Amino acid sequence: MAGGADLMLPGVVVPPTGLPEVQQGRLCAVSLVGSRAAVAIGVATMSTREMLASGMKGKGFNILHTYKDQLWAYGDKSGPPVIAPMETEAIPEEDQEEQLAPHDSVPDTHLPETQLESLCLVEEAADASQEGEDIAVDKESQETSDSEGCHLSPQEAMDSLLNQCFFHALRYKVKKSDLPLLTSNFLRNYLFTCCPEGQQVDIKKSSYKKLSKFLQVMQQRKILQIKELSKGVESIVAVDWKHPDIRSFIASASEAPAPAEDMGGGAEQLYQPPEIISLHGISAKMLPLFQESGHKKGDLLTASDVRSVIISYVKSNELVHPENKNFVTVNPVICDCLLDKSEYNDISLLKWDDLVTRCLVRMQQSHQVTFPGCSPVIRKGNIDPIDITVAQRASNKKVIFTVT
């Protein structure tokens, strides 16, 4: 947690009295075994009933503030007090895991003020020696390597590592332009590459057993959308990058890909191609079609944005043919913008696809190129396609020809 990780349910100790009643979205305090003093504050991602129903798996709390974070450093930098657990909450000290309690139950109302004043503060030296054992809540990837800090079964550890790599890939690797993406390519080129050094994802050792089952669970959580192209071949067609689980994921420095100069031996960085988007500018002749949507001359739109504006214009002006919904009635604005003079007296209806195609052809063509880590560059005109031909010559040699 001190490194930015959220609190995972496998790291939560359930007291003998059971978990307190917590509702989703409720602010809670996190304490360590052996002391009820709060070391972190977080928001519950699910209710107590949902936590137990999930078998204490997955993310339990989005951490907002922890001991020794920047907010703590802004204060007097004192250590947390040692507040002994109640008799009903006593747990052996050797179980070094986290325990949670509702935020309003953190203060100890049973100790008099004189006793509270006499409580010993934890020395910073002692904190530093025990930090790796008591304070750091493992991220999903760390749960497989910290044998003393967590008591997870191999299957639970693999589930945690799989989740960590999955959200790392969606947050930092997969782009909208990569979709649709075959699940096999996602596993090989994205998920595996996000695995921390020294660890390896083996889905067969997880509780899911298969990638398809794991992705179905993620689809049920509305994180992504899967479509079966053919029997046994699935593709990721949509990702909700605004989902709280994706937005709240933060990769630590040890998980982030190392720069090429730090990897030693002159290793090369993984190549990331530039992102190229076709754009369409609004000319003076086409402006009447876009004025109602608030656009101005010179605005650049993607093809999907143009389609949305055209659909909105047709519906707001009630131009859909009443007898055949596949056709649009040509009004004076559409006639002036999209028809040639020779077509004025001949065409009174246009199909939806023809309407959008005519609009895109008559707009000013541009394109946007974005290289990784650089600001987008917009240029006029289309990018000429590059044709690559491989020809075989004598002695079984292959020659590559490129035509631009």
C-alpha cells in the first residue's frame, strides 16, 4: 500500500468475530495485526456480503492515504500509536497481514486520556526494519514472492498475479486503435509482457484454468467486451477505460518497463508504432450540415464523429423516409452540400451509407500522427498507402519491393 497498491482481499485477516458490516463506497480504516491504530484509509469496492461471496478474492479497497505517504510527510512525520486489540479481536502476532475496520470504529473510546497520552510511539528505526514485513500490502504481483508477508495458496497467488498483469496491460499497453484484438494476441503481446521480472503467468495454475473463462469474468464486471469471431476464436472488441478498476491501477517503479539504457547490454525498447488517425475538415460548402451541432469551418472530425453529426441532423430535421427507414429525404441543405448539379433533378432519396460516404468525400482530408511520448502532429491530405511485395529470385533469394 505504501507503494501505491490497493488492498486485496487475500491479504485481509478475518477476526474471530467476523468482518464488520461495510457497504460499497464506505470510507474505512486499515490496521495491522496487533494494533488497532489505522495505517491507511480507503474506500470499499464492495460490501461485506460481496467480499465473503467472492471467497475473499479480488480488490477490496481503493487506498486513498497511507502511513508514510506524501500527506503523512507533510505533517509531523510521527509514527502511529500502538493500540492493543480487544480480547475478542486478539490474533497471533506471527500472522503479519492487514485487518480492516469501519472508519468510525478506529478511535479507541475505551482508553482514558491519561493512558492514551502514555502510549508509546513506534520508533522510525523500528518502522524501517519492519516495513517490508508489516506495512507493505503486497500488490497482486508481489503476493507470489513475499513468503513471510502473505500466506496465499499457489492458486490465489497466481490469480493475483494474473489480475495485476491484466489491469497493467489495459492501463498502459492496449490502445483504442488496437481494437478489435484477438485474445491470443492480447495474452502473448500484452499480458505476458506486463509480468514482473522473475515471475511468469500460468493461467492453468490459476482458479480460472483458461483465458476465456478469465475474460468472461472481466466481461461480467463490464471491464471489456468479448466477441466470438468463430468457434474457439475470440476477440476483445471494446474496453471501458473509465472503469474504476482500470483507472485506480497504478504500476510501481519495479513493474514499469525499464528504459533501454537501464536494461544493460544495449537492449532495445519494445517498438511501439505511431498511431495514425484520419481526420475530415469542415469546408465552407459543407458547413450548413454541421452548424446545428455547434461546429465551425475548419473543425477536424473523425469518420465516426461525422457519421454521428449526420445522423443527428437527419433525425432532428425528420428526414428519415416514413415508408423505408433505409432512405433519407434530400432537403435543400443536403442537395447543395452533397449532390452534383446534374443530380439536382434526379435524386430525391439517399441511402444512409451513400449519404455518409458523399459527406466524407467532400470534406477536407487530413490525418493525425502520434508517436509514443510525443504530441500529436496534424497534416493535410491522406497518407499514401505502402504496398510491399516479396519476390523470389535465383538461389532461393527473396527480394522485397515497396511502392508508395
